[in-house]
Amino acid sequence: MSNNVVLIGMMGSGKTTVGRLLAEKAEMEFVDLDEMIEKRTGKRIAQIFEEEGEQAFRLLETEALREVLAANRTVIATGGGIVTRPENRRLLREAGLVVWLDAPAEELSRRIGSDQSRPLLRGHASILKQLEQLLAERRVMYAETSDIHLDTTEHTPEEIAERILEELENRTLATDEEVFATIVAIDGPVASGKSALARRLARRLGFTHIDTGAMYRCVTYEAMRRGIPLDDEKQVTDVAHSIDIRFLEDEGDSEHKRVLLNGEDVTEVIRSPEVSRNTSPIADIASVRTEMVRLQRQLALRGRCVLEGRDIATVVVPEAKWKFYVVASLEERVQRRHRQYVAEGREVPLERIREDILSRDERDRNRAHGALKLAPTAMILDTTGIGLEEAVEIMAAIIEMSEAQG
């Protein structure tokens, strides 16, 4: 893996400030791509835009990016529009650690002030409206291209540099193949037992359990708490981009890992009936899934982890060596869900549970994004009539036997 760090984001996001600070702390070289282009051409960026056009400038970015990425241990700050060219996005994905520095348009406007010297702001009566439009156009491209997303309104440049250094230290020096060999991806329909299996298997192997469902619950809960209409895709997506989600290690035999949302323990509240009811529609929003999948993959690539969901082995980490597709008969799943409701003190008729599961199966298999599918190399595990601990031991034995054989 490359040891370069690339900082991307909108104008005013602090890329240069953070980049210089990070380079100094990590004892790495710093390159500002815009400055590099200006030195090469002998022209200011605004002049290049005016005389040759934006596309010509994007091509210059590509040429400069190719050259600088040939080096190693370099911190690179780029112009915000670099992601608009497909070739640049491809290069960035191969660059090393790509960090998206973000801030709301209002904050970017405040930082920039009345300066209209930037090419894409010239001629616009409202800098704020232009920034909002640019951010809306680029947000998905930033998310798809970056490994880490940091909101610069919540942290100082010093704190952001330290956070990136922490991520660099967490990155293993092992090869990709070695990392993927320690990732377990579990998919399956609702009530098939995959969530309980993932928690217990992670504990059994000494791996980290990444609760992907809790991540969507966090987005839903925060949107509800802010009073945002849950059908407002832009505002909900803004929430997904702005929140910080972290997991604490399991304590004892607790059912769920502790979940921190912006530093607050929300383990219990995100599993309330109100949040549960609204999470599925939130998870269907393409731009929300893009951000969550990126974050899930970022966490997974640290290795030694277990993830479960419906698109883990097909979308999030298709390179994972261990892929399991967990199934169970319809009646088994109905009974499991019924026992869960009884334990929660809820009385729900079996027929209603059956209808809900069938409806969820249909919806999960036909989603436009992140549909439930069987990965070609996944091992199918039917948990009908099998106890949780027995199923865990079956999966652990498969993994450990293969490791023992080298």
C-alpha cells in the first residue's frame, strides 16, 4: 500500500493548513498541487481557467497527480474540483490514504469571505449559493473517493492532523491479501441469526465486530433528534456526512457493542421502536449508503473484523476471504423474531411477524442499492435447528482449520 496522504475537499476546507501541519508531524514531504501547477505553467489558476478553460486545468491536475503519486511518504493537498474528472478519481483511489476535509457551505462561505478571485466563484452574486451547488455536485464523488471523512468545524487543524496520524499508525504494513484474510463477511435475510452470529464469532476469534446496522440507526436517530424530515434526502445525507460513529469493545456478555455517536453513548436509544421503524427507509437513500459503505470499508480494512448485513460480501468488502451467507427456514425465523419480541415485553401475533418478514425479504432482494445477494464464493450456512453456539463453532472451525493448514 502507498504511504501517501491526499487531502481533498472544497475551497476553504483547510487542506493546505492541515497538510503542512501533518507533513511536519509525520516528517513527510508536502505538495500543494495547485502551487505545483502554477509553478509549472507560470500562470495563476484563475488565468488558466480564463485562457484555457476548466477542462484544460483538470488535465493539468491529472498530469501533476500522476507525477507526485510516484513518490512515497508525501502529503498532497489538491484543489476541490479534482474529483470531477473520472481519471483523477481513479488515481486518487490508488494514491494511499485519501482524507476528505468537509464543512457546511455556510462555514466555507464565512472562511472565504468576499474573495471572488477563485475561478468557480467569479461572476456569482451569492458565494454561498455557488458553494452549496458545488458541494451538492461533488459530495458523492468525495465520499466515493476518500477513506476518511472529517468535519473541520468540529476539530482544530491540530486535532485533524493527529486523527490522520492515528489512522496512518493503524494501517497495517501487511499486504492487501493478508488483510482480507482476516475479514469475515456475513450476509443473510432478516432473522436468519447473522447479527448474533457476528457478535459471538468476533468474540470467539478475538476479532472486532463492526455493527453495520447500528451505523444506519445512528444516522436515523440523529436526523430525528435534529427534527429533520426523514424524506429530505439532502438533509439526511448531510447528517450522515457530519456524524462521528465509534464502537467500544464488548463488556462481559452484553448483547451489543457500545455505540458512540459524536462521543455520546447511544447503544440503547438507537434500538428504540421509533428508530427501528425509520431506519430501513434511511438505509435506502443512495447517498447515505455511499457514506456508510465507505466508512464500513474503512473500518474493515484494518483487518481482524467481522461484519454482517445484506451487502457486505458483495459491496462493502467483496475481497474478504471469509464470506458466509446465513439462512434459516421461514418458520424458524418467525419463531426467533417472536422470542425476541417476547423478551422485549412486546406481544406481536405470529402471522403479523410472518408477513413482516416476507415483506422485508422482498424489499431487501429488490433494493436499488445494497440489495441482498449471494456472493459467488460465499459459504451457505443453514441455521435451522442449530443453536447459536454450535453455528459459531462451525464457522470458527472452518476459519481456524484453513489457517492451521497454512
